[in-house]
Amino acid sequence: MKQPPITVPEGLRQVLLHACCAPCSSAIVEWLVAHEIEPVIYYYNPNIYPQEEYETRKNESKRHAESLGLRWIDGDYDHRQWLEAMKGLEQEPERGARCERCFACRLIKTAEVAKAEGIPYFATTLASSRWKSLEQIERAGTWAAQQTGSVQFWAQNWRKGGLQQRRNELLRQYQFYNQRYCGCEFSMPQRED
């Protein structure tokens, strides 16, 4: 596996990793473990619709973490609250204002859990998707860290260094369910099969 251009914060030994799904987190988790960084997987994705899709993705994430003996934390699924937070942004395109607000909603919860767990850093697998804006993710994560005041966002581009190819290999190896859209109902009509 190629080593991606990753700058690891000094002294980082544990990170709360917000996981959007098992396929996106698999190569990242593998890299972290190989570099002696303990990932604690946090699955918080109230944007995913319908609930059956959410449950499928959640179960795959949990199965992956358990297969590696990693701690996995289940965030609450409150799609109604998420919809309320997205009001007025329903017609936004992918990479628009709705996505950035969605990232902020998910990453503030991640930062709060990191703080409660005593984990000084958090990161997200959202930064592995070529369909997402790295700038939006970094802004949302930085904002979330500022709100808690005691944890730091590890902004990382997880697309490089062979991780995308490794993701695809692990997807086949674990026989993960591989979704065909971001997860929210507003992205469904825009997805490309």
C-alpha cells in the first residue's frame, strides 16, 4: 500500500473517526492501524434516507469495526431533526450549501462525542469521497472543533496515496454493500449510476 501524503499531528495516538460508510472508512482505518493510530469509529449519519438504507450502511460499518476488533459508537438516527436543519436548502445541488450544513451537523456531534470520550482529535471519512468538497468538509470540521473548544479537527484529504484503489480492493474483500448515492433524499435524483 502506498503511503499517502498525510501529516499526522504530533502525539496523535487515537482519533474519533466519523464514518459515513464501511467502504469509505475501510482503507482509512487500515492506514491508521498500520501507523499505530487507534481509530474509534463513530457512525452518525441522520442524513441517510430511507431508514432501510441507513440500517444497511450502519450494519456494514459495525461489521467492519467488529471484524478488526475496533470500538464502534452508534450515533442516534434522527432524520426528522436533520430535515429541519436542512430547511430551505432542499433544492441545493451537490457540493452546495446543503452539503456544507449537513457536514456541520454531523461533525459538531462528532466533536461533542470526542470531547465526552476524552479523545483529543476527530476526523471524517467524508474527505475520501471525490463527490464531496474538501473545502466544505474542512470548514465544517474546523467550525465544529471551535464550538467544543477542547478537541481538534484533523483535516485530511483521504483520496490520495493509493487509498482510493485500496478502498475498492477492500470493498471486494469484505463484500461490502456499496451505495450508489450520498444518502439523503435530495441527492437521489442527482446520482449517477
